[in-house]
Amino acid sequence: MTLNSSLLQTEEPEYDAGDTPMHTQSAKLTFHIPHATALKDKRQVCRSLIDKTRRCFNASISEVDTQDMHQTLTIGIAVVSGDFAHARQSLDEIVRFMEEHTGAELVGVEVE
């Protein structure tokens, strides 16, 4: 599949009066799991955290990096909304929720 280069815009597009804008917000969260002694321990923390978060929020969530490091968990989150402020607020709430509902320590957050 090839991407149309016109779809890859770097600026905020201009909208006509009838168009509905779409805003996306994403974040990459890095957690340290000190009690994980094997990948099985990490997977349990990962599955539990992702499942809890999905039950409370309508967002796309997945483990995105550091799959082979048993004490480091990297999770990607994406939120889509018609309102930029709502998308950002939702992402902030998800990050706070994930930080409060895991046995791991949140050590890094990258927001795009």
C-alpha cells in the first residue's frame, strides 16, 4: 500500500464551514517494573494495565517498545476527537489513570 503524499501534512489544515476537524493526541509512556523477574511478570502487569484502562476510556492502547526488557514497559496511547482540548484532556486523564492503577513506576511520558 502506498501513501498519497498529500495526506502527510505538517500544518494544521484549513477547514470549510461544513467540514468537521479531527484532532489526534498520542503519548508514549515508559514504566519501570522493579518486581518483574521475567517477561511473564511484565506481561501480567501490561495486560492488567491495558485492560483496566480500556474499560474506562475509549482510546487505542498497546505495548509499543521494549518488549524484550522484563523491567521496562513502554505503552502507546492514541486519542481522536473533534475538539483539540477534549483530545488533550482525555489523554491527560488516561496518563493519570495509568500512573495510579499499576504496580509499576511511571518514569517517562512523551506527548505528540
